[in-house]
Amino acid sequence: MAEFPEDKEVILSTDYKNHSINMNFSDNLVDDREKGYILSAAFFAFAANQGLDKQEVIEMVNSHYDEFTGDDGASLFKRL
């Protein structure tokens, strides 16, 4: 019988006072590619559940991508 990999966890919480979303990863979730896979899968599952079509998702990404990747140190991914 094949052995399964260890389960991993991402916990999201809001911080309305600071206008942010906090992400905490389990200690065994250290690979950035794996973090990205889990987070992007959650995003696409949410978008599909909300009934967004492909064009709406593309427009959402085009409108907000810079908020996550900006060079000012305040971007979401710079804080991870």
C-alpha cells in the first residue's frame, strides 16, 4: 500500500483594522510552488463557485495583480 504525504494546512484570517488578510502555513508547508498551487486552486474554486466566467476571472486578475506584486513592500506576496 502506498504511503500518503503528510497533510498540510493554510489558515486565512482577516485583519480589518489594517486592511489585510493574514496567511499562516503549517510548518511542513515550506515549498513556495506548493503554497502557490494550494492558493491558486482555492482562488479558482471560489471563482467557479461564484459563477464567474473565464473572462471575468481574467479581468479580475488584470485589475488587481499589481496589488499582490508591487515593489513598495506592501504587496501581499512580499509579506508572506
